[in-house]
Amino acid sequence: MAGLSDLELRRELQALGFQPGPITDTTRDVYRNKLRRLRGEARLRGEERLREEARLRGEERLREEGAARARPEAGRRLERYLSRLLFWASLGLLLVFLGILWVKMGKPSAPQEAEDNMKLLPVDCASKTDKFCQARQKAALLELLHELYNFLAIQAGNFECGNPEKLKSKCIPVMEAQEYLANVTGNSSAKFEAALTWILSSNKDVGIWLKGEDPSELVTTVDKVVCLESARPRMGVGCRLSRALFTAVTNVLIFFWCLAFLWGLLILLKYRWRKLEEEEQAMYEMVKKIIDVVQDHYVDWEQDMERYPYVGILHVRDTLIPPQSRRRMKRVWDRAVEFLASNESRIQTESHRVAGEDMLVWRWTKPSSFSDSER
């Protein structure tokens, strides 16, 4: 310190916030002692500042880690719920497949129920009153209906199983059914019409549908009947198995595509959440770098190594991000700037005219015993 010139002694005192008077032989030792005390005080303040900044940085790091853990928690919870939903949906899909296969492979409806219903209905014996006549007419009618039921069930089954006879529909025309019964049973058309009348007048399910020109309209008279259709097609085991497999596979494919969509959605969400976490982490890293740059610039200014105590925002960006990465890092940079503006009290955003242009700058602020204007 004894080797300091008067000019260096004056600069050192001014740098520490003291304005000395004229330096003469009588005041030189006084100012040197003053400089020694000021340096000791500045060293103590520097140590206190470093401890305070270390404490603030530790609190900020804990706050950032807590926020980073809290934000993806909702995403992880949703991911867990979706995984459980997909597991139960897959299990339900298996049960539905087995149920469809069991229903489709069930035993075909036997004609016994239809025959029982036929026996429960009265036979028209208006002109005959003896028991023998009624028994004969009832037996003939049951035989006719039984043959008609079997014929329609077989034709409907053939139509459902590949249609080897090239039928246009499961609904057999009245004339074709009448000709078949006439060839098999030898009954007249009057008997056939009586059987149709009996079906129309019954309130029981005999397994035979009578349809008119419009299938959606209900037929009430025999003259409006156009075709007859079996309500219980008779199919072989192979046909029933293939139809059951087709129905089951179709339903399985529908459920499969639904599950594939849900899995794709889950994968997309997981990818999005991972990207958000990576972007969040990159933003915090950028914030730390910005704080270090602005603080170092201010320290350099205190040591007369920089002209201004503030630094341009775009200058900091160009310093931290290479040109080839600026487009990709634009969102991270914007979020970091926004975070600093709303959550960092040590950095102030100001507007200054630099080189004839207004630009936004950052200034580092700290508790101090003297203001910048005193410099």
C-alpha cells in the first residue's frame, strides 16, 4: 500500500465510496489508513454477500426442484389411471370374446317349442263335431306345419351358410312353399291356406313369419302374404362355428382398434410429458446461466472492467445460445425470460438507449451501503 501513487490512492478510495480531498504529505498517511479500513469493511461485506447469495441460491434450487416434482405429478397420475383402464378393458375384451363365442355356439333352437305351441292352439272343426274328426284334422294340420317349419328352417340356414341354392332371400315365396308341401304331404291349397290362417290367428310363437309386400307392415289376412320366413334358421356345426368366429373376430377387431387408439394416446401423452419435463429442466438451466452472466457482468463493472452496469438481453442470448440452436431454443429462452421477470428480484429489466437504439437490458441489483449514482 505504501507504493501507491497519489492517483492510485485516490482511485482506490473513490472505488470504495469515499471522496478524498487533496492528497499532501500531511494527509497521505491518513488516507492510506482510511483505505486500509475501507478494504477491510468491503471484504467483510463481500463475505456477507457471498453467504447471502449462497443461501438464496439454495432456497431457489429447492423451490425449483419442488416445482419440477409437483408439475409432472398430475401427468403421472393420469398415466397410472390410463394404464389401469387399459388393463381392465383388455380383460373385458377377452370375456366379451368368450361370451360371443359361447352364445353363437349354443345349441340351435329346437322345433319342439313351436310344435308345443301348435298343439296348444285350437283347430277349426266348424263343420265337424265328432272327436275323431277333430283329432284327424289336428294331426293333419300339425304335420303340415311341421313340414313347413322344417322346410323354411333349412332354406334359411342354407341362405345364411353360403347360399348354395342361390336364393334371393330367406323369405320363401308363398307359391314355392305351397308347391313343396303339396309334393311332400299331398295336401291341397285349402289346407295350406288354413294353416296360414291358423298362424295369423294365433298369439303363440311358432317360428314362422308371414310377410307382405312391405316387410315392416303387419300382415293380417292370408291374401296379403307374399313370402314365409323361418325365425330359427337351421345351420350345421361348421356354419355356426364359422359365423361365431366371424362375429367374435369382428368384435375383437373393433375392441382392438379402440385399445390401440388408447395405447397410442397414452404413448403420445407420455412423450408429451417427457418433452415438457425436459423443456422445464432446460428452462431452469437457462435461468441459472442468465443469472451467472448478469451477475458476472455487474462484478466486472464494479472492477471498472465494463462500461455499463447493465447488459442487453439479446446480447446475453447471443452469448449463451449458438446461432444454429437459437430457433430450436427459442421457446426455452422465452420461458426463461418470463420466469426471470416474474420470479427473480435480483435482476431488473430496464430499457436503455444503446448505440442510438432503445433496447431491453438486465441489471443486477443487490443490497449496498451506497448507490450507483455515487460512483
